Amino acid sequence: MKKFIKLSFFGLIYLVIILFFAVMFIVTAKADLIKPSIGIEPYQVVKIQLKSLKKNDSPTKDNGIEQTWEFAHPNNQRNTGPLDHFKLMIKGKSYEMLLDHLDHKVVEISSNNSTALFDVTVLDKNKIYYEFKWKVEKYTKEGTLNGCWLTSFVSTPRPLGSSI
């Protein structure tokens, strides 16, 4: 009987250790960012960026901004980067309404084989609507991004008023 209790005790300790490490892994694991690929269409690029910004700090701090950066055209990255500068820009007065917004709507205005332009309406966390023009371009230079759709331009927001 003593041996059974001793083995049960060690078994319980083993389970607690496994559970502890499992929880630590889940808490510290960073979500993989979606990478640009040829199969992702322009509308999807905008939706990926907006959904990420809507939940910016999930699962980790600034994950939404980092996801948005992944789909920024290299020319756009040169103008707005590096990433730390881009984070400050998004958190600044011009684009802060994109972070943790309540809702968004994306409407295609025009598109061809190389560019797509969208009208994006965002309802921010203060229940104020803003409109953006969001331009996505197909990357044509050699390399891993060749043929991928990437955001080349986002206008400054135009306030549309309160939802109330």
C-alpha cells in the first residue's frame, strides 16, 4: 500500500510539472504572422491587416502592427520604417483609430492586374467613423515577394462623424 501511495504521489507531481510547462508554452508562444504569398488576393491583404489591427495586442503586444508591417510594400516600408518607427506612426494621432477599432468595412473602388484601390471605413473604439483609401500593389521585382499583393499606400483618415 505504501508503494502505491508513493507512486501515485510521484505520478501527481509529474502531471503538475507537465501541466506547468504546457501552460508556460501556451502563454509565451507567439502567434505566427501570416506571410505574403501569391495566393492572397488584394481584398484579403486589406482584411488581414484590418483584422490584426482590430486586435492589436492579441496574442502579444503590437502583434497587429507587426502583421500589418508584413504586408507593407517594400517602398512603403522604406517610407514608414523601420518597424519601431512604423509602430510609433500607427500609434500616433494620424492612425491611432485603427488600433482596437470596433468594426470595419472594405469596398473595392477599382482594380487591374497590378493595383487595387479600396475604400475602408473604420468605426473606432470611441464610436467615430473614419474613411481611408487603401492601395494594394502586386510586387514585380525578383525575390520572395514577387507576385504578392502588398499595401503601398494608406491615406490619412477622413472623419465621418459619430455612430450615435
